[in-house]
Amino acid sequence: MKCFSMWLSVSTFVAPGVFAQEFINLDFESANVPHLSPEEWGGDYVPIADAVPGWTCAIDGVQVTQVLNNNGTQGGPSLSIWGQRATLVGGVLQGSQTVILSAGFGDDFGHTTSLSQTGLIPLSARSLLFKAAPYDQATPGPADGLFSVFMGGRSVDYYPLSIGANYTLYGATIPAEFPGTVQSLSFTDASFPGTWHYEKLDDIQFTADPIPEPSLMSFVALSVALTISRSKRA
């Protein structure tokens, strides 16, 4: 899986007993946005500190202070938080809130939307997990629910682990020198000509469990694909 090389950072080692800010709001459940009335299709822009506390967003490399509440754009890049109107975009992936990174589509391409946070990676962490999906899996299109993921400014490869009702669970191995250090974590969506890029992201986790080897996961994915294919022919 190819990722886009961007974002440089300096690793910070945290000595025992020294306090460092842990990552927060990894499930996006801390949103504090205005409630929509029944006649409202969607909400307006709200401060990013209310929509996704702990996170920052950059569009085309420029940090933004406002994001959309249960609403989206019809072309331009944006970040939005969805909960109350999430059925319009295929539902939340976990809990009651999900974010969508939109880098645009159609003629408005060549953009990037990034969601980032800097925090302490747990000393026991070995893997990064997250759930992702196209904004509406019922709508055909080139959008694939995939991001470029950066940790400490380093591009990180990730692999599908399992498929849920409306999401795919992905996993990445955390570089061995990162646990116990303060690092940046970024998810970046990029748009290309003729593509839709409205990618949902949710339920980010650090786990002590290693992810399976990519070769093993490829074998499992192939086995699942063959099983589905045979079922369709039956």
C-alpha cells in the first residue's frame, strides 16, 4: 500500500515518571456540537475544538479551525463530524460519532485533508488499529475508505484485519522505537481526478497485540474472496 510522504516530526523519549499527554478522543465520542432540529438537513461549521477535541486538521497543508457538523461539501475538501445525521452517510462506524475526511472529488482534485494529534504512545503498544470505510458503502464509486497513515512523520503501512457491518478494521505495526515516546499520528486523505474521497474514520486504538504477518493476512483475504465467489455461483 503506497502512502504519501509528508509531515516531519521529532521523536521525544519520555523518561519514567515524567508526565506526557496521552492521546485522547480516539473514538471521537467527545464531540460537543449543536443539536439539529428535525427540519435541518445538516449543521454549520463549528470550532474544531468542539467537534474533535484533541485533534487538529489541515487542508492542503493549512491548519483549519472550523469543521462541519453533520454536513459535508459537494466537491471541496473538508473535515466533518457525524452522529445525529449519520444515516445519510451510511451510519457511524462505532459508538455514536464518526469523522469523515473529504479531499474532494470530480474536477476539484489535488487536495489533501489530514487529521492529526500528538501524544504519548503507550509503552506496551505494539500495534495501531482503526476502523475505516467509504462514506456510504451502498454508493458505488472509487472511494475505498483508505488513508495514508503517518506516525512520527513516518509513513506506516497497514493491512485489513477483519470486516464489520459497515467498516473494515485495519492494523499497523508500530515502529519498535516509538512505544513510550511522544509522537504525531496523522491520517491523510488525498483526491485524484475522477474519484470520490469521503472516507470515514473511527475507533483508533493502541494495542499490545501484534498484528498478523502481511503474507498470512493475504492468504486469509484470498480464502475469504474464494469463499464469497463460490457462494455467489452456488
